[in-house]
Amino acid sequence: MPDLFTPLPLGPITLKNRVLMAPLTRCRAQPDASPGDLAPLYYSQRAGAGLIISEATCIAPEAHGYPTTPGIYTPAHVTAWRRVTDAVHAADGRIFCQLWHVGRYSHPDFQPGGALPVAPSAINPGGTCRTPSGPKPRVTPRALDTHEIPEIIDQYRHAAACALDSGFDGVELHGANGYLPEQFLRDGTNTRTDRYGGSLLNRSRFMLEAAEAIISIWGNHRVGVRLSPAGAHGEADDSNPLATYSHIVKELSRLGVVYQHIMEPWGDDDLKDLTAAVFRPLVNGALITNANFNYEKATAYVRDGLADAVAFGKAYISNPDLAERFQRFGKDAPITPWDTSTFYTTGERGYTDYPALPPDAPPR
């Protein structure tokens, strides 16, 4: 039976282990949205992961919705990301770029000309948005006209081409956590009556067209998609999430994406049964899962065939050699606690200053 250290074929590449690094927003990009000077070190420190999935990376100026998040749509971004991918590859790592559009979670402070953010429908997500000048109430977005949607699909295609030029090993479409593709998918955030709304077939169209645009650059063997069936964000509910996500998983399998990154439930008892295992029979390709895993749980999921690999998030912030620790010590691996106060700050503290274990470190 496979374990966390059985190599995993993933399209034309083979992952050296099944302990992956989940996408982690760190808000340390430069003013022009290029990854910061410490990013090559940060990512290369974590190259022991079977695969690194980059922090969510915006596909266009309008896609931003949080301070100092990176983009991948200009030549400067390509140059800066190339330094990251070169550093990861020099450390024998693999890295995919996660492509991101926040949709209605943005704010006029992030939009060119102070425009309203866009979404499938003009529904305010509520809550506050962390802007460069402090927290502000979220606004009601502008519903996209039908003729505008192909322009955003083209932005995904362009960003995918920039990621290819940047030296990534592949890309992941961010279709989870209430962002733009999921806003189209869920009937709680999509009340359209055109070909992008109404029926489940129509509500799936945006995500599938975005995936197809990315595949047109990379081929399906280097494209993954992240989904969060049990993760309703900002009133982004769905009346039948099992049917909705069963459909989109089957359609992504039809497209032949190399993996589907299906997050486990967290925090909502009503959705606790929407585990990655529910969708396992529908996935044609690798299944990656994520959310609240430890060594024992991850080992069981891979051993029992519930997932092919497990992505770890916060544990990779404070344990840059997490895969190596698991391989050395198994369930007794010492895990350094993370400092939440440094997740979205600046500089090396809480970013590149977490040390790897010394060779003579004992188990916990």
C-alpha cells in the first residue's frame, strides 16, 4: 500500500513524496505585485514537499482583493517568479502556481480607477475587507455583463502563459473558498439568467471555461483545480452542494485535469459529510486533500486510498522541512508551532526565520 513517501506520478512529473505544501497567502509582495525579495528563499526552504502550490496569485489588476498579494500578468511578475521557480528547482523541488481572482471579495480601493469589484451577481458578501488603508465594509459588487466574461477567461489564459514563462511546473485554478469561479458555481451567489446562471450546467460554465483556457496553454496533464465543497464563505451558500460538486468534479475529470484538490470540511456541522472521499469515485486523476491533517490522518487517507496526497498549510509555515520531519520521525515528528501574528506581516520574521531541524534533533 502507498504511504506518504511513495512517489506519486502526476502527469509527466513524479512527486518524490505525497506531503504537499498548500497555497498560503502571505501578503509580502512588492508594490507592483511582484513576489518579494525573500520569496525565493521562503519557497526553496520548503522544496522538500512533494509539490509546492504557490500562494494565490492574481491573474489581473482587477483580481486583487487583499494588500500586497502577488500577480502574474506582467513581464516584471514573470521575472520575479522565475527567481522563485529557479530557487525551488535548484533545491530539487516542484512548484505549481495557483491562479486567483477574488471577484466580489475585492473593494474599490484595489480596483483600477476605484471601480466596483465584479461578480456573477450583485450580492454583497458582507463583512469587512482589509484594504491598504485599513478595514472597510465590503461593497456590493457589479454583476458582469455576459459579453465581459470572455475577457476574464482571457485573463486566466494570459496568466497561465505568464506562469509557463516563469518556469512553474504547472498551475492550479483556484476554484475554492468563495472566490470568483465558486461565486459562479454556487446558486447562493449566482442569480443570473443568461448562459452563466440558472441551471447547474450554466453555473458550472465559468469554471470549466477558465480551466479550458488554462489547459490551452499547459495541456491538461499540468493543470489542477482546487475545490471546497463544504466551505461556504460570505453567505456563499448552495442549495445542494453534493449535486453541485459531484457535477463539477465529473466535468473536470472529463477535461482530464491532472489533479483535483478537494478540501475537507471545517467548522460547519451541516456539511461535515462532504469529505474528499465522497468525490473519490468521480475523480479521474489524482485527488489531493487538505484541512486539519496531521501525520496519522494523512497516512491513513493515503493508505486507504481516500486521497493520493495531502497538502499541509500552516504547518509548512513554521516547519519548512515538514516532509523531512515526517519521514525521520513519523507520528513523533517535532512540530514547531506557528505564530499567527506574523502570517500577513512584512520581513523575514515568521516567514524565512523558522529553522529546519538539526540532524541530531530528537523526536518529540
